[in-house]
Amino acid sequence: MARNEEKAQSMLYRFREAQAAELGLGTRADRRPRVPATCKSLRDCERWRGEILREISRKVSKIQDAGLTDYEVRDLNDEINKLLREKRNWENQIIALGGANYKRNVAMLDEDGKEVPGTKGYKYFGRAKDLPGVRELFQSQKKEVEEENQALAHYKRFMNQGPQYYGDLDENSGKLLEFERAAENDEYENACLHVQKALGISAGDIPKLSLPESAKAAPSSTAKRKLADGDSDVQMGDEAIDNSSESSRLAQAKLHAEAAASYIPFLTAEELLPPKLPAREEIESVLLELRKKALVEEYFGDGGS
């Protein structure tokens, strides 16, 4: 018994023990668990994550060695990716135990501000990027990303266009309605002449084309539009006409709701009114709050809010 105690106190034994602890080869009781879910101590989870980070740092430094063979480089790269997966598992366990959120998916960017290919999934480090077949893989991925960026830049010009781009505001000026009315009259006269010629009737006075009430009502010429640079918002010059038309629509909707409520006893007229659409400023404020909340949850976890 005394002999074992003397061995434990020797300088060589303590040196070997410190060296094993530095390399992550501790005793059996102090060895890192294979399944992170079995560790219920937040402090131990943080400790094992830090140990994995040190192992990754040592192996990334070692993979830069020019004296390694291709087989050794591939094995080291596989070990680094295995440690990265294990690190993510420990980070998930830390979050489950109420710890900090270390999972920040920050994209790696190049000098042009574009995402570097090969940063998702299986990763390559150091000399592994120069292995046969890997360099061609990076070049093909970079070419695909450039083609996607070119296609996106081409179609970006047609995105987020206002109603004027789709022709929804053409009827507000009145010129389009006048042109359509003139074309309709010409077509009507040609059709009448064709019928008279087919029936052998002498050409006489062509009866006047009867238009519905909605077509006779021409839009107000005092409405003015002010379009900003690239902005699709339309500002009407005559606000009184807009207010009166809006009030008439509200009154008509209220009458319809009251008529429908008379047949549906368990609903009131207010509940049958059409819903009020939110304004653009309200939608932008809601989206901004949602983005802020998502960023706070991403960087500080659920408890940060």
C-alpha cells in the first residue's frame, strides 16, 4: 500500500496526470460522457464544451502542418467535424438546462460581403481545402452562388412594385376611360353598319349606344397624384372626395350588416362589419417588433426578453 502511495506522489506520475488532463484523457470517472443528455449539471456541460473547443483548436492548428499526408489530413478533418457535432450537442444540452445560448449562426463572408461556400454542413479546414476534388467542389459552389446572385439581381427590379406598375391606377386619370369609350363607340358604329348592310337596310341614323350608370359616371378630374421616386403611394389632391366616398362605403356596409343581423340573431351588426385593414405604418411597426424579438431570443435566449 505504501508503495502505491509513493508512486502517486512521484514527479513523473503527476506530470503524466497533468498531461492526460490537458489532452482530455482523464481518469475513467472524469471522462467526458458520450451522450450529453445524461449530464444534468450546467457547470459540467460548460466544462465539457470548453474542453471540446480546446481540442478543436489543437486539431485545427495541427491540420496546417505541411508534413502531413493526405490520409492524415482527411482523418484530422473528420475528427474536427465530429468534435463540432459533439459541441453542438453540448450547446443544446446547455440551452435545455437554462444556460447561455452559444448557437449563433453567423454566416462567414468574403471580402465582397457574400457568404463563403462550404460553411454549412461538412466543413474543410487548413490543408483539407487543397485536397484533390475539394478545390473543384469549392469552385463549383462559388459559380452556383454567383449565378444565383445574378438571377436575383435581374428579378429584383420587378419586386416590390406598386399598383401603378400593374396598371391599377390607370383609371384614376380618366384618359383611359375616354379612350375605351371612344373605341367602344367606333366598334358599335361599325357593327351597326355591318348589320344594316347584311339586312339590306338603307344606312340611316345609327341609334345611340346606351351605357350603364357606372360607365356614365366619370372620375373627378380634380384628383391629383403625386408619385415619389420609385414610391407607389398615391396622394389624392381632393381629400373631400375621398372622405365622402369612404363615409358612403362605411354607411353602405353598416346597412348590409344590419340587414344580415336581422336574419342571424346570435350576431350583432358590429360583428358583421367588414374588418378594418391595418395601415402600412402599423404593419411596419409590427414587423419591426417581431424582428427585435427574434434577435433578442437569438442572442440572449428566451429569458433575455
